[in-house]
Amino acid sequence: MTMQDETIVSAVISILVENESGVLARVIGLFSGRGYNIESLTVAPVEQSRHQSRINIVTSGTPQVIEQIKAQVGRLVPVYRVADLTQVGPHVAREMALVKVVSTGEARTEALRIAEAFRARAVDTTATSFVFELTGATDKLDSFIDLMRPLGLAEVSRTGVAAIIRGPRTI
Amino acid sequence: MNATPNLNDLKPNTHAHGADIVLSGAEVLLRVLVEQGVEVIFGYPGGAVLPIYDALFRQNAVRHILVRHEQAAVHAAEAYARSTGKVGVVLVTSGPGATNAVTGLVDALMDSIPVVCFTGQVGVPLIGTDAFQEADTTGITRQATKHNYLVKNPADLARVAHEAFHIARSGRPGPVVVDLPKNITVGPAPYAPASRAPHPSYRPRIEPEREAVVRAVAAMKRARRPLFYTGGGVINAGPQASEALGRLVRRTGFPCTSTLMGLGAYPTTDGQFLGMLGMHGTYEANLATHGCDVLVALGARFDDRVTGRLDAFSPDSFKIHADIEPSQINKIVQVDVPIVGDAGRVIEMMLEEWERQDGAPDPAALAQWWRQIEAWRGIRSLHFDQDMAPSAIIRPQHAVRRLYELAMETGRDTFVSTEVGQHQMWAAQHFQFDRPNRWLTSGGLGTMGYGLPAAVGAQIAHPDALVIDIAGEASTLMNIQELGTIAQYRLPVKIFILNNQYMGMVRQWQELLHGSRYSESYSAALPDFVRLAESFHAKGMRATCVGELDDVIRAMLAEPGAVVADICVAQDENCYPMIPSGAAHNQMLLGPEQEGEVKVSAEGRMLV
């Protein structure tokens, strides 16, 4: 008998679904009903002509649980395809954050300097605040937000991860 | 010429100019039912489904069975489906009609039973306004069904209704809800025949991968201590799958055990059958599961009632698992050869490979394995001592045994439904099933109150058959109102109540795990079942001692109409053998004398 691997791994699951009412509720309900984690979730139509949407879910669990998630999601009637991008191989996973920093003086200058280093764009500027737009991998966004914390970090809005396989392959 | 279509003549191709006739949504729905081959639906009317009931009134192709509670409609449809292999169909109203049906839907989901349930809904403009008898039916039933639909556009009605049948019956079968707002069924809708095109996203895999079956059979040929472990998937794959299973088991010479759901796929009276496995399975089935070196699981899902303590489940075996549903594989137990496909196709392919591949299992090893199994059989784990003095108290196992023997004497095709609890396990242990589709029990969900409406569904499907609900007095009260349905349709159902005046299985667990503190498990203030039967126009009978038992069973079987037989059985009887929760297969309790010897672990107490 194969021994079960108990290590917890993170996985990016991409799901191509029929864009119909209730489909997101089906996927989310499955996760909550079976006790799977959702660390982030993005969803948007990707094929208007074919009424398809893509859901990207960052989750974690033992390899066995990740396999189960894939299989359980695959059972849902409006699901076309489901793939664990972490398993498929090299992939690009990006998210966007809007980060509001409220500060003046030295802290404000420092925030702007760090933003430049991170290639974050100031999309809104007032005398006392910035809203930075930053796109990148989750850990890059995390460190940017950490650095902003002592510099007047006031509010964060993040999109969650959108992901795609590198190279010519598709899910 | 009459402008309204003649609904008595709803056959799909009879309207040469069908496209010209404007049908209402309700009439379209009826046409879909006819095209899908539906003969019977189980339902209960209400405001939101009045247009459908009106369309039903004006036709004769589809028969409607009026139940007394919507939960019973679903259970009846489940039993209809399980005993015929067809899709069971339910029609209920919005709000409470739909919420009452939910238990039945989950029951069908857990046991993979094809059911299509049409629910009424308030008109589309009223949805979301907390209208009278409005409930978010698709929201509520999303996790209770294989799939569900809300029809908001009349143009979708026919397609969705056809698709619901396809999804319910194909792949791993299950319940499908179609929620029908009243304006959709009242207003005009176009009819469309069932599409032949494959579903865009739903494509269940039926045909197994040859390569996986080759590897499985190679392992079976090397086996020294093999075992087949078969489940409800074999039943769902149709009678030809059960027939093929019989050939495979006989051809290989391997022993075979079955889950509760799979009983009847392989004849339970055959020498190669070891009895049911799991919590209340036989000693030989569980010890064989524990000790086998190749375990061939066919259409079974390693339920916790089967596996017992997981880390001790069949520890030394090479595991082959065939299931139509990929999510069932490696869900509970990691297996060595996964096979995705229809159980019948897998079995046929195994038979082909068995002939094609050279070699055979070591006959000496197999003979030794059978000797070991015979030794375990010698324990006689289902044995009980019945005092045969006429005044002796009836032991429930004896009542089931006699029921089986006397029912067989009638030579009639016999269907057995059960409620849930001790009586269900005794029925599984002591009633024998040599054919599939004759054993109707709530396995996964364990729904008390299943058996009486299930007997209704089975009897409607098989009007001339002998249909028996083996019941407990507590469970049967949960849907006792269906005696009304039985009376209305003059169904000759036999309700055989093993009355011990306890929720017996609850009491048994309280005895084992909670210091015999029988908290709320006594069936107080019971009705007089004989008079209860009479008030519902059925025959009431009672046996209070061994001397009365056979006469009551014979009279029950001879009675042309419905019977409620109140069989007063030993109150303190517990169901053995038993694997206590959290224990392994080789730690079975064979009888009450061993109760004190086994300490249920703290972890075990937390398991259900």
C-alpha cells in the first residue's frame, strides 16, 4: 500500500466552466462542504463567444487532498476542464494589488521610493496619500505591503491569483 | 378543429406539425416525460405546480402517484428506480414542497440513485421577493443533487428537462432538480426532442482503460489470498453486470464479499459469497478483507462503515479499485491499480483478460486460503439461539430468517425495503438475495423512514411482486402517513415491524459507548400498530411469541392486501457481529459476552 504523503503543499487550480448562473456557487460550495481551503479566488469570463469563464483557486492540502479537489471539481456538470498548474509544470501566477498609503514627510518619500523599486505605479495621488497599483507574484505583493506597513499603509485591495501555463501548452 | 393539443396522445412523433402547435410549458414538460419513457411520477400538488397538475389531468400517458409527504415521493421514486433501473421522477411544489424533498434528494445522492425531481417555483418576476412559498430551491439543493437547474427562459425548458434525465441516469447516477417558475409552465414554450449531441462539458467515462485492467488481472493471477469486494456500482451497472460478476467470481474461484449497497449482485446463498463486510458484516468477510493479498474493489467506495479503522484496513493487500467516478478513487484508501469505468464493462474486460493472460493463481495457495475462510466461517458469526418453546420471546434474527424462508416458499419475486437501524442490519444479514435490484435500503445517508415509501415505489413498479418493508417501530413512524398512499392505490405492501420498543441501534451504541444511559432512545407512547393499520384500511397482525410467528408471517404473505405485522421481539437484543467504531476488522465483537472485553478508544467514541 502506498504510504500517504502528509506534507501540505500549495496548488493553483484553474477551472474552465460554463458561464451560467450559480456555477461559482457550485465550486465554492464544494470547497466549503468538503473542508478544502481557498486562499484566493479569481473568476471572469474568458471566452464570451463560448460562454466560458475561468476560475483560478489557490488552495493547499496534502497531495492526496489536491488530487481529490481536482476530481471533485471535475465531477461538476458545468466544468469543462480542471488543472493543477503547480503539477502541470512551469506557470505564471500573478495578482494585482491596490495599496493605499496615507503619510507625509519622510515616510511619504520613502513609500514612493520603495514603490519605484517595486515598479508599482501611483494611480492616485493627493497631498497626503498614494494609491499604488502593483502586479506580480503573491510573495512580491506581500513584501511590498509589509514594507508599506510602517509608512502609513491604510488599505489594501487584492485581486487574487490569475495563472496560466508557460509555453505553448494550454489546460 | 380543437386548438388545444390532445394530451392523451402525447407520443413524441404523433404531431406531424408539432412545431405549429403552441404548447404551454406544462404541456412541454409532459411531452418530455413521455419521450423519456416515464410511466409513473410520484408527487404532491401545490400552488406553484398547478399548471403541471392541470396538464397531468388532461392526459393518460403518465400516471401520477399521490404521496402524503414530499420526502416519501423521493424515496418512492428511488425505490422505483432501484428496482427497475429506470429514472425515478418526482413532482413537488415550491417552498415547503421542495424543502421536504431535500432528505430524499441527499439520500439518492449518497446512494447514487437516478432521480429527476421537478419543483415548482414562484414566477420569475417574484423570485427574490420572499414571495409566498418561495424558497431558493436551486441554492438549497445545490449540494443535495448531482446537478440542478432553474429554468428562467421558456426556450430552455425542453432542453433542460431532457438533459436532467441524461445526467440523472448516466455516469454515476444521482438526483437532478429542475426548478420550474410558474410563469414558465403557464406560458407558451417550444418543444424540442432530446438532443443526440454529446453534452458540452459533462462526459462521464464508461469504457475502462485496457492497460489498467491488464495490470489488475496480472495481479489477480499472482494472488494467493484474493478477495472481491463489490458494491452498489455493480447493481447500478445493470443486471448484465451482476451476471458478469457471477461469471468472474466462478471463473477465478475467488471469494466474494459485498457492501450493504451491493447485496444481490452476487447470489448471497452461493458458497463463494462470504456475506456482507464492514461494521455488521460477517466474521469471515471481515477477516478475509483484513488478511487478503489482492483486494478487487468493484463499484464500491471504501465507506467508513466498511473500512473500520483506516490505518488497519486490509493492511497487506495489493488494491485494485474500479469505479465510474474518478473522485472515488484514492479518496479514502490509496490503491495500486485505479480503473475508471462502468463496473459492468470493467468486469467484462477482466473476464477477457483472464482468458488472454497466461498462468493461474497457485491452486495450493488458493485452497489454503479457502481452508482459512472455512475456519472463519466455522465461528458462525451470525448464529443465534432461538428458544423454540411456543411462549418464548421472538429474537429479531429469527423473525427475519422465518420471513425469508416462508417468503421463498411462496415462489414469488420478492423485493425488500428497510428502514434504518438494527432491523436493517438483521435484514442484510439474514434475508438472502440471489438477484440484483431486490434489496432497497438507505445506505449512505441512513434515512429512518425510507422503507415504507420505498415499498410504495417498488410495489408501483412491480404490482404483482411480493414487496416487504422490514421495519423498526421507530423508523416506520417517520413516514407512517404513507399508509394512506398504500390504501389509495390498494398496494399489497407487507410492513414487517420488528418492534423492540427502542431505537435499537441508538440504544446499542449507548450501551457500548455511554454506560447504558438510554438517553431518549425508548419508543414511548407507541401506537397500537394493529389498529393503526385498520384505520388506514390495511390488515393489522401481531405476533408476541415464537408460537405465533410463523402463523402471522403465513397469514401476512397470504393476505391479498396491505398488512402491518407488529412482531414483538426481544427488547434487549443487539446486532452482532460488530466492529466497534475506531477498531480494525480483526477486532470484531461476536456477541454480548465480548462487550466488556473491548474498550472503545477515545478516538473511536468521536466517530459516528
